Amino acid sequence: MAASLAHTHLSHAAFRSPRISPPLSPPYSLKLPTLHFPTFKPLSSSPVPPQPQHRTLTLRPPSAASDATATSTTTSFHGLCYVVGDNIDTDQIIPTKYLTLVPSKPDEYAKLGSYALIGLPVSYPTRFIDPGETKTKYSIVIAGDNFGCGSSREHAPVALRAAGAAAVVAESYARIFFRNSVATGEVYPLESEVRICEECRTGDVVTIELGESRLINHTTGKEYSLKPIGDARPVIEAGGIFAYARKTGMIPMIPS
């Protein structure tokens, strides 16, 4: 019994007071293993030419603008604008019931676009897509604060591009919408310096100059500074994050 108690006492003492063997002597030092981390290539700020499979961003002149001309370049957009307010969520951009459409299928991609912004309330009497049409005549969406809030559906920017819009200019974005816009390469999510949505009206003829980071409203004669889109631009121009990664050698090219 005494031996058992002694053994128990020693075990508890050893548990309460662990010892390092052999003890460290000054200077105290521990030799840690060398860790090797993978090397990632940084995103380049120089533009990357669009890949052949990327949908062109050529904008056709809207019929409602008699003197509007198309700009067939990814650095400039010209056309009619469609203006919305604050907190336009993804359910207003593309309602949940249309998320069964598969954007990778051309016919369903076009159908998805025909429902873009269909969830807007009746306080918007002018619809983004006219009744009986599948494409919009508004190539640029101008919005207020927190555009694209709500659920994280990547169908939202896809639907806008499928409808014919090339860019959104908002005071600010929900982070997930901004990220999805860049990752899919569908629309340019541009940020305004001021509340352009309060100075522009649906149907105004506008031009966006990406290189100069500005928006020109030809209807009112006013110009506005935009925040530079930075490294997101070459990703969008490449057709999305995977196309950009293949283009820059981050991941292998898919054999044709």
C-alpha cells in the first residue's frame, strides 16, 4: 500500500511539475525546422489581352441615343445609363427562382440576362429591359451605396453582362459582388468619388474612360472622377480569374 501511494504521489508531482531534459542553458535557444512556402506570382498591373473565349465588350449604339456611337474597346464604354439607388441587393439583380439557369449554356446564359434587375420594386417605372425584349438598351448601370448586397450569388454580375451591360458605377459595393464581378470577368465594378446616382438620370448618354478613370455625362455636360480599378482590370479583361491564371502561367493551359 505504501509503495502504491508513493508511486501515485510521484506521478502527480511529475504531472504538476514537468521538467525539460536536458535543461536549457544560456543562451536559451531552440532550433526550429526550416519551413518552405510556395511562391505565388503577384498580380501584374499591366493589361492582359482578352482571350478568344472571352465575350467581347463591344457596345452597340442604343437606338434611343441618336448621336451615340459605339466604342469597340475594353478601355472605353459609351451608351445609355440606367440609374438605381442604394442597397440594391442580389435578389433584385437576379431573383432566386432564376438561379437554376446555367450560365455556361449559351441559351440559358441569354435567358438569365433577360431577367436582369427584374426584382427591382415598382418605384422604378422604367424597366432595365423593355417588355418583350431579352437585351437591355442601357450599357452602363449607375448606382448608389452598397450595390450587390445580400446573398453571394455569382449570377448577379453574369446576368447584368448577359443582358448587355458592360460596367457598373456605384458609390460602394458589397464585397462579394465586387469579387464576383472580377472573378467572372463579366462586368467592370467601378467606384465613383461622389454620388453620381443623384446627378444622372436613366437615359442619359455617358462615356466611361477606364484609362483616365472618369465618367462623362454628355446629356448634362458634367464629368466625374472614378476610383482606379487597379489590378482587377487585367483579370476582367482576360475573362475572369481562371482565364487570367492560365494566361499568366499560374495554372496550366487547357489543351485544345
